[in-house]
Amino acid sequence: MKITIPRQDLLETVNKVKSVVSSKSALPILSHIMMETGDNVLRMTATDLKVSIECTVECMVEEAGSLTVSSQRLSSILAELPDDDITLTLGDKNVIELRCGRIETRLFSMSPDEFPPIRSFDGIQPLVFQQRTLKNLFTKTSFAICTDQARYNLTGLLLEFTGGRLTVVATDGRRMSLAVEKDAIPVDAEFKVIIPSKMIHELERLLGDDAAVEVLIDESQASFVFDHVRLVTALIEGNFPNYDMVVPKKHDKEAVMDRVKFTEAIRRTRTMTNDKFNSVRFSLENGVVTLKVITPEVGEYQEDLEIDYDGDVVEIAFNPDFVLDVLRRIDSDKVCLVLKDAMSPGVIKPFTEAPQDSFVNVVMPIRI
């Protein structure tokens, strides 16, 4: 194999695929990137056996072939080379010769035959979406994905396609984030799958705004294809909680407040908490919410914030980090805090004149 490619093109593509590579794999080949030539293109693949990524980039192919190379080593070398054309040649005994101007480097590699194959999804009809649609849904909800591997069925994002709408849900048992999209969703799509968090974060990183993305799903795997990139992941097996049962239906106390001022106030309360005592008490009465923090051996904090509220007095406490996570993902000028009592979960969502529940966040309270 022998190719010539601009150094910047090669570096950008290597950096796209190497984030999938696991640093703790027991299989040495999984620390490598597979490179294969096509018709004046180079295809690069990386995998950790659960999530795989494949990218193509144009190059000049002098001798067709394939090779594997350490992802971290190649990325480090390319980052330090001058901006010139790179020539990669696979020689005897799996030694790769890398030339850049007057610079010559030799790297040891492994046989391409050891690299695990990636699922092709031949014969499966793709679902087509706008990249911005999926990226927006993932960005809004992925923060609530569970990180506890003991609750494996919660360590991913639920994607439910039904009736021309896509519902995306994440929960860790203490909070839940749900986003719904109805525009440009294929009406005939009927799927319910759990995508692992690693795959979701890769998609958030790589998805753009304008172009389309093809989604292919079977019983055990899913693939996302866009912009010369193909991502493949194993699906999470198990039952996801009934999210419709989690969203409160009979909460009768709704406060509306300025999002920016509310965010700033919560951030200030956060400065007076610590890991052991990380809660903020909310006291709502006509036209005002009082935010109060009492942290042993640290101090106390109290702030009054004007709100649109005329219901009964209610007190409840929340983890301020959970509240901030939601507020960072709301882009409306005002937000709603919907409550029932001190022991029931609260709901945080954007405030709009037209009633809608396209982005709902449920947060469990902390006992006062």
C-alpha cells in the first residue's frame, strides 16, 4: 500500500476516528486504526467492539492495500509535522514508512487480518433525518443518561419512533429528560431502541446542521451515516422505564421566571454547597421565590427572585446541579417550574405562549 495525502486532511480524519479507540482494551489491535484504499479514497476505521466509526477522505492511491497503525501514535506525529503532503507506504514485516518533506518516520503495525469486521447493514432501508434534528435532541437530553453500569439499561438514550414523531428520553433514576420532535419524522418509522451513551456523545461531536443523516436499525445494532462518516453501535438490551408514567400529570403549582436571572441565582447558590450538602430550598409564594442554602461548616445563603406565581405556598429542595443542567439546555426567555408538594418530583420546561411539552425535565426532590 502506498498513498499520498495532505497532512491536514489526514490529521483531521485520524482525530475523527480515534476518539472511539479504548485506552484499556485487552486486545492490542483495538488501539489501532485500520486504513484501506478505494478509488482515490482512504477509508479509516476504529472500534472498541461496541462502537465503531468509519471515515473516508480523498487521497492519491499509488498502490492499493490496507494496514493498521496506532491511533495515538499517528495522531501525535501528525500534529507535530509541517503542513505538507504525507506519503504512507507499507513495507516488509508490517513496517509503515511515513514521509513529510525531509522528515521520515517508521512505525510498526499489526496485520489488517486481525482487525474485527464492521457490520454493513446491507438490505436495510434507512430512515433519513436532518442532522440538526438529531443533534438538538441528543444535546438536550444526554446529560441525564445514567453512568452507573449496575443499571445497564439506563446507560443509553431511548429513541422511540412512532406515529410520525421521535421521542428521546434519558434518565438516571433521580432525573429524567424528554424531548419530542414531530417535524420531518418518517411516518412509517416504528422503532424503540436504546443507544449507548458513548455513541450518543460521538454523534453530538460529529453531527452538523444542514445535511441529512441516514439511520439504519436492526435487532441488535444501529448505524448512522453522514458526511463521509459511518458510525455503528451495538444496542443496549433490556427494558427502559415507562417514561410516560414518570412525567407528573396532576401538578397544580406553576411558576414562570426569567431564564437568565434564574440561572444566575442558582449558580450563586451552588457556591455555598458542597459534596455532602448539595441542595437548595425553594420557597414559592405570591410573586416571589426564595432560594436558601444552609451548609454546615460553610455558611448560609438566601436570595429572593421575582416570579410569575399566585398559587399556594410551597417549599421543596433540589440538587442545584440538576437544575443547572436543565437550564443550560433551554433557549426560551422564560422557564416554567411546575410543582405539587415537597415530596413530589418537579418539572422544569421552557415557557411558551402555546402549550406544548416538546422538552420536559423531571427532577426528584431532596427531603427537607
